[in-house]
Amino acid sequence: MPGQPGAQAQPGMPAAPGVHGPYRAVYVISVAAELAGVHPQTLRIYERKGLVDPSRTGGGSRRYSQRDIDRLRRIQDLTGSGLNLEGVRRVLDLEADNEQLHREIEQLRGAIEEVRAEAREALERTHRQYRRDLVPVRQAAVVWRPPRAQRPRR
């Protein structure tokens, strides 16, 4: 989100070389404000409140990425539905936490599946080992009866 690592602009360039896609900070404040549908002063307020953190050029000018623009639009949606800026900050923090938790859940699901696969393979190896260790023996059931002379009479 705001202030993504590697998204900081280099002196004389709009964005760091090698930074592409939605994290590339290319929009000046006036363009970012127009794209987000707000006044440039509103962007400065949002920055002071910690809601956005645009990249800076070597000269100190703000540069906004597409991710920043998307975030600004989300802020506008939330304020439009009646939240104050502190409420917006909390919602954005909770949404970020939620996204992080979903990523962790997916990683854990992947790890669980790997462990299950390893357990299945270990079980199959164990069963194959049993088959080699066991020797089939043909046995018949024998019932022992004492000789007739020793049988008790009824």
C-alpha cells in the first residue's frame, strides 16, 4: 500500500528503475487528485493523517502510484459513506490485516498439503516394507481333543 519498498523515486526520475506495475510512482499530485476525484489539498491532508504515503523525487515532489490512486478512491468511498478520517484509517488498517491473514492462511494451507503428501508417502513406504517383511504361512486350524480313553463320561 502506501510507501511500498522500492517504489521511492530517484533524483531526476519519476520512479525507481525496475519498479513496474501498480507500485510505480508516476503521477504528480494534480494528476493523482484528478484521478481520485479530490482536491490536491485533500491529498496533502490525507498524507498528514497517514492515510497515504506517496513516493518522493530527489527534489521532494510527491509521486503517486496506481496503488495510491486506488487507495485514495477507497478513502473517498469510505468518507462518502459517513466515516471520518480516523474511522477510514481504522478500516484501511483492518482491511490490510485481513489481506495479510488471507495470505498467511493460503501459505498454511499449502504447507498442510505438503505435510499430508509426505505423510501419505511415508505410510505407503511403511506398508510396502510390511509386505517384504511378512512371510505368508499356510496354517490350518487344529482343534485338540483328548484321546477317547481319557474323556470324561457323561
